[in-house]
Amino acid sequence: MATKEKREDNVIQEVIGIFSSYLEENGFRKTPERFAILEEIYNRNDHFDAEALYIHMKMQSYRVSRATVYNTLDLLVNCDLVKKHQFGKNLAQYEKSYGYKQHDHLICEDCGKVMEFCDPRIQQIKNMMGDLLKFDITHHSLNLYGHCQRGCKQTENSEK
């Protein structure tokens, strides 16, 4: 257990360093609020929207504004520490991305639940298609939409 916590602490220290350098190189101020938002994100293990992050931070007594949360998320996306997803809704969702392997998503169209999965065959297909078509693939996104087994499909069918 101690090694997992140590690894997470190391990741947080690394992302703080990366973010600090990014802010400096691009002329942005290094504020405690921005780093608090970064740490809060890297202490999470889920997909979240900006409003939920803002509310969570306010409930934890952080002194951050809604605008600071949204602006910091944009900065974190720009320096590749956070990924932004549009899972077929108007609401953008985010997840931490530094040090995390490529993965894909299953999205329930009814309840909005997002589940992650990783299948090595997808990497094999990427490599094969890149070689076959002489194309340098830098990244990919695979989102599969459907109905989860939490009762969403049964609820939908009973309403018809």
C-alpha cells in the first residue's frame, strides 16, 4: 500500500513540475489555486465535469472561483496533463492523463456512466494500419455507446 501512495505522490510532484514549467514558459501566473486544482484532479480516479470539480472544491473549503476552475482546466488540457472528452453530450468531461496508459471508453446513453477499458488488440490494429498506410498515428480515441446493465436498458424498454 505504501508503494502505491508513494507512486501517486511522485506523479503529483512530476505534474506540479510540468505545470509549473508550462505556466512559466507561457507567461501565466503560478497561483496556489491553480496548483490546488491540479492536485485535486490527480487525487481523483474518475471522469468529471468542470462544475462538479468546482462544487467539490468549494465543499472542501478551497477558495477558488468557477472561472479559475474553467481556465485552469483549459491550461491543463493545453499542457497535456488532462484530457477533455465530449461523450455525445453538451457537457465536457475531463480526466487526468499524465502517466496513464491509453484506454478507451464505454458510455451509457441513458445514465451517462463512463467505463474505461484497455484491449491490446486495439494497439495492434493501430500499429498495423499505420504501417499499412504509411501513417504516423500519434494517438486515438475510441468511444463505444450503448446501455449499461444497471437497469438503464430495462427502464427504457418498459417505457415503450
